[in-house]
Amino acid sequence: MIPTIPRSPVVNWIYKAYIALFFLYLALPLIVVAVFGFNDSQFPSLPWKGFTWDWFFGDTQPRVGFFHEKSILKAVGTSVFVGVCVSILAVAIGTTNAFLFNRYDFRGKGALYILMILPLVIPGIVLGISILVFSSSVANVAWDSIKWDIEALRPGLVLVVLGQFSFVATIATLVISARLKSFDKTLEEAALNLGANQLTAVRTVTIPYLAPALAGAFVVSFLMSFENFNTTLMLVGSDAPLTIAMFDRLKEGSTPLLNAVSLMLMLGSSLLALVMIAFEKR
Amino acid sequence: MIAPDLQCHNLTKHYGDTTAVDNVSFDVPAGSFFSILGPSGCGKTTIMRMIAGFQEPSSGDIQIKGKSVLNVAPNKRPVNMVFQHLALFPMMNVADNIGYGLRRRKMAKPLINRKVEEALERIGLPGVGRRQVSELSGGQKQRIAIARCMVLEPDVLLLDEPLGALDLKLREQMKVELKTLQAAFDTTFLYITHDQSEALVMSDAIAVMNAGHFEQVGSAQDLYHNPQTAFVAGFVGESNKWLGSVTQRDGHYIDIDTPSMTVRAMASGDTWNKGAKAQVFVRPEAIQISREVSALRDYDNILTGKIEQILFNGAASRLLVRSEKGSDIIEVNMPQAGTTSNWSQGDIAHLGWSKDQGVAFIESAK
Amino acid sequence: MLSHRNIGFYLLLAPLALWLILLIVIPHINLAMLSLQERVGVRQYETSFANYRTFIDEPLYIMTFARTAVMSILATTLTLLIGFPVAYYIAKMAVGRAKSVLFLLCLVPFWVSELVRTFGWMILLRETGVVSSFLQWAGLASGPVELLYNDASIMVGLVYTSMLFMVVPLVSTLDSLDNSVIEAGYDLGGSTPSILREIVIPHAMPGIVSGCIVVFMLSLGNYLTPIMLGGKDSLWFTELIYSQFIVRFNWELGAAFGFLLLFLSSVIVWAALRLSGQTLERTMG
């Protein structure tokens, strides 16, 4: 079954129909989410009551739109803050890890590499509870022994950042390592040969070469953090990131406001995707 | 009369507006080694893939043993193909690769094993059946790829530049080996290549292909000594090539003015007119070189020049001579041994060759 | 490769060690220890297997555990069966622009969060939803149909959410299969099924395994999809963990459940790797 092998037109037609159906399956949920954000009704469901911008720009009850709903905007802010923190940490450690695994040979390297990959194989909810349990034990010990209440170790944004970072770091490492592997080490040697020292050579030759991967790792980390639910759910305190805030609202019943938020998320992600493609083209 | 193993009639293939194969017809007699020689992009791969069934001709017919195979699926055609990069199955060991086609024919296991063993012995690699493909050398993979086809006893074996990926030394060796294998299996081979020495060494007959059509079909000697078109003269073997205009014709011979000399050579074709553009080809080995102009008295074409460069390459060493008038560079074989061999750069040299050694092609006025 | 130990080596090793030890290794050891604690009085604990015994003694827990595993395996199988022809089409049938466009289209849904995707399915499947309205309009149903809150809707959501992680590795392994190898299969007399069985699938095995492992783990650890599409009685193991930790505040039992989930996922991943002769580095890296 490749284009150069003659096929019966019927088989061909069935195959193409299947592919079309598949993409319909992929697109359908996103399309309905987007469309019902404009429904002039209290519920994101049929019947269609006409077109409205209320769920984006409305400012009076019960039609408070996305841009006027304080709690949602605050949750977006929280998510962005968490995402940026996680991404900066993940890209930083991803870079050092990539250099470590690419440039050094040491005993236990294989085992360490497997350990580094493990966070991807651990269910997110288990990562969440293990960090929750550990931080609470530390906080309890601190309180019992020196009466010091470490606020950062109680469920809240610090734990959310750490929890997300614990597995996002693996992804960042894999992305950056892949690029570093394809780097021609003789370029660095050429820089040394031309008078640079080891650090300058890395800074002026290797890091610029890695730049697209660093940007890519940042964007991917940000998305992973922004979309994360399972780990965050176990570690969240009073400041809820967007996914948690939306989940809480959804449990109470949905209004087209959630559709509007979702559509904004889609637009945001597409923008990020475009930024990433632009980076890759450079 | 027995039908030839493979016949192509007016084979044509269009891709959109471009014509990759333009009305090509040829017969390959049973048991012969037939090559299609041409530069990349000339359409030779398209011909082969049409015969194998991976592309459909726009028009024309392909017959194997006298029967048209146009409506036969590739997996049912009595031809097998050795792919350019061999396409050995990396997920199977050597024996499973060779036995693949036999398993498709639902042959009994013990029989397959026996046939595979026989094939391995035939190609001089007994006992490697358990090995993985990746453990073999380039030349061994080559032989496995051929054996994988030959166990199916195809009417025609197609070979798509299979030596291209090998290094020079191995390629030389495999040329001889392929010819031997062909004789041993006694099967019709259709071989395509852009490497003229592969085609010249191995083939019983060669078709020179250019821009979608056959320029000339003939034996290696034929193509080398009696090229029918300027393309063949330039493509097969090495030649000095000059451009000029026709001044006069004398029976089979023709005089052509180039910027540095007047050359007399055999004329190809009958039509001519004064002033027409023409290309003249003379092989480097046909030109005699001497320090004494008197030694070249018998030759029809005589020329004086200066040695510009010496390209030493053992028996294939060459001298590059810049002609006195004009700026043509003429390549001449370095004379072997003897007193005349110690040429050095800057020496004055006299060149001479007979009018029968050159061939001229008049460009048809359009 | 440098093998001598200099300060640079330790500087690079330190962040990795801090991350893995503080956020992965110690928390999991801690979790394991907690799961072995039995509360015998106020702030009084004893080491025992009591929590695991509770799990074994309570049929609901075991049932949920088994059900989560079976449903996840089913979701993985379905994702593979649905995704393979698509990946094959993208890798081998589509050419030029169509190929990259189709591939990008596959990725698009996964740029938005799982919550949004699941929300989309809720709008489609619920009683007042799009599909129900469509069925009534088409005359296939006489009244509103509730398509949500059953096992099939969980399955639809799980397969949807995991599709990317199956299609991407499949496309990349299938892409690396040279077309001439498939042509050689046909040339030597192979039929489409035999070529799929003997050439395409063995070649795609690493992609199949890594896709299946990731999809299985994502399904097993999923919380949103079963809750939202399966409703209150979806009986997913992650819900038990959540309720022990957040609702009942019985961390010891919750820790034991967490460990059981981790154990189940490790065993199945390990078995899949062993059966297919792959390694974790190759499938994940």
C-alpha cells in the first residue's frame, strides 16, 4: 500500500473516507466548543439562539464575559506565572542535563538516564501526592522541632511549580539533548583553536546553535504546565490555575463563558505554535 | 521463432507536461545482459519501474515472454528487481530475506530451506543464513539481494544501479562478479546505470538513453567505435570535442573549421551544407604525439602546441596540450615507455591523427 | 567525551541530582513508608500492611483497580487500531504538502488543554447535546438521548485524548521505512496483508510499543476524562486516590493506592518492553 502500487479504486475511496472521518472526529469537539461560545443563551447547547459577543465582552450579570470576569482573568494570570516559572527552571536544568549526558562518561550514567526518564512514566497524580506527602512531612518536622511554619511547603503555588517541574524537566532535557546530539563538536574545537576558552566557546558557538531547541523546550514546557491538571490538582492551594478554576466551574454547570475561555485558550495556543514555527524556521 | 524475454513497444510516460520516456522500443533476447546507460534524469529508472509494475506507462506495451504484463500487478509479474539501495528487509535475517518470495508462493518449509541453502552456496556465502542483514559487508549484501530474486527464477532480473552505493574497489570487483553470476544463473538481466564502465564491461547490448529516448542500441564496441549521435560520442568513453563550421565535404569525409585548426573527419549522416555548425570528436588514444613534426607526416590532421599539464595516472596518464593558434586544450594519451615518454611542462609537441579517427556530427539546421 | 572529573562535571551533576533526589526519589520513598503506616491512636502509628489489607478486603477497591487496568488496555488497543491506518496514510500515502498539513492537523487538538477537549465531548454527547439533537432531527431517535456517563463515552474521551501520543511515534517510525523495501516485498510476490505482517509492522514495532506505553499510562493516570465523561459512578482508580487524600483525609490509605497505581503501570510497561524487546531509553528518548 504505497502510491506506486496499483490499488483498486474502491479500497482507495474507503481509505480516504476513513481518514476524513478521523479528522472529523479530531475536529468536532473543538469546533462545538468554539461555536457555542457565541450562543446567545445561558447554556452551551442547542437550540442555537443567535449570535452574541456577550460571553467575551459582556459586563453585567448574568452575562459577564471573559474580559470582565475577575476570577477567570486572575486564574489565567496564575497559570501564566506558574508556566513561566516552570519553563525557566525546566529549560535551565534541561540544558545542564543535556551537557552532562552528552559530554561526560561516568559510572552509572545509564542508570541515571533511566532515572531521569522515569518522571514521564509515573502517573501525574502519584507525582502530585508524593510531593504533597514529602513537603508536608518536612513542614511537620520543621514545626515540631523548631516551631517554624514553612508556608511554602503547604499546598500552594510553590508546590504546584515544583510538582509540574518534576516531570516537565524530563521533557525539556529530551528536547535539548536531541539538538545537542546533532551538534558537530568540531565547531567548538574550532572556537578553541581560534583562541576562545571552554566557556566562551560554549557561550558563543554551542548555545546559539541550541537556541531553537531552547525556545522550543520553553514553549513545550509552558504548554505542559498550562495544561497540566492531575499533578496540579493534588498540590493546589487557594490560588487556582486556570484548568483547576475551569474544572470547578464545570462541576457547577457550564455557561458559554467556559466556551469563550476555551476559545481564547485555543487562540493563545495557536499563537504559541506560530511563534514556535517561526523559531524553527530561523 | 521464440519470443524475446522482454519486449517494450512504443513505451511512453508523461508526468504532467514533461515526458520522462518518449516512445521507446526494444527487445531483450533470452539469456542476455542488456544495459540502459544514461545520465541521471534521462528516464531509465522510469522504464525499469514500469517493467516492474510500480509505474503505469502512459502508452505502449510491455511483454514478457510474448505476453503483455500491463494488467498484471507488480507482485504477480515474472520479473524481480534488485533495488538501488538493495531494499533488503532489515527486520529479517539473511535466510528469511532470501526465502521471502518462496514463502509467498506457499512453498513447503523444508523445500524453502533447501533452496535458500543452495542459493547461498551459489553466491559463495554458504552458512550465513542466520546472520542479520546489518552484519554483512556491502558486497555480501549485494549478492544476497540478487539471490533473493534468483531463487524465484524470474524471467527477467531488473537491476537498478545496484553498484552505486559501493566504493570504487568493490565496484570493480562486483562488475566481474555480476557478469559471472549472470552466466551462472543463465537469466536475462536488465541493468540500468549512469556509469559507462559498468555498462561497457558487463553488457551484451547497451542502449544509450538521453532525455527520454534511446540514442543508440548496440554492443559496447559498436557504441565506442561507431557512435551514431553526438550524444553517444560524447557520453561513451572519453573524447576531445571541438565545435566548428563545415567548409567542404569529400565523400565520407568532411572539413570543419574550429578556432584553432581545420579538422578532417568522418561525416555522420549524408546531409550537409556549407557553414553548418558541427561537433567533432576524437579519442585521446587516437592522437599521436611527437617532438618531430616529420614523424607525423602520414596523418591527415597535424597540429602544434605546448604541453600545458601532465596528468599522471599510471597507464591512463594524459597530456593536456594547448594549441598554438586559438586556445583549445587537447587531451592526448601519454605514450608508454620508450624515449618519448619523458615529456615535461612547456615542451613543444606535435600532434597528429588520421581522418578515420575523428567523427563529425552536423547539427541539423532548424 | 570527557571522562576526567573536573569542577564542570560536578556543577552539571548537581542540579540533576537535586531534582531527582528531592522531587522524585525521596518523595516516593516517603510515600512508600507512609503507605506502610497504620494509625493506631491519635498521632500514633505502627508499621504494617494494614492499608494494603484494606485494599484487598474491600471488593469495591479491587474492582475499581481491575476495571481501570482493563479499560486502559482497551483504550490503548482502540487507539492503536484507529491511529495506525491514519499514521500509515500520513507517512506512506500522502505526499508533499498534504503530508505535513495532515500531520500538523493531527497535532492541533493537543495544543489546547484536556479540559477543553473533554468539555467539547460533553457538549456533543449530553442529553441536550449536539449529537442527540442531530439524531432527533434525522429521525433516528424519538426523544433526547443521554450519551454521556457510560463506559463508551469514557472510551471515546480516552482514545481522543491519547491519539496524538500514538500517531506521532507511529508516523516517525513508518516514515523511516524506505518505500523501496515495501516495493521489494511486492516485487518478490508479497500481498498487502503479508507485507503488513512481515515488513511494515515489524519495522513499526518500536513506534507501536512506545505509543502504547504512553497511551496506557495516560489512560491509567487520567482523572478528568473518567470524572467528566463517566460521571459519578465512573469508578476510576485515580478518583479513589483523590478522595482518600482530599475528601477523607486518609493519607495512609491514599498513599497505598498511589503505590498500587504506580506498581500496576510499572508492571505493564515493563512487560510491554520485555515482550517487544525494547528498552525504556529507546522508546522514550
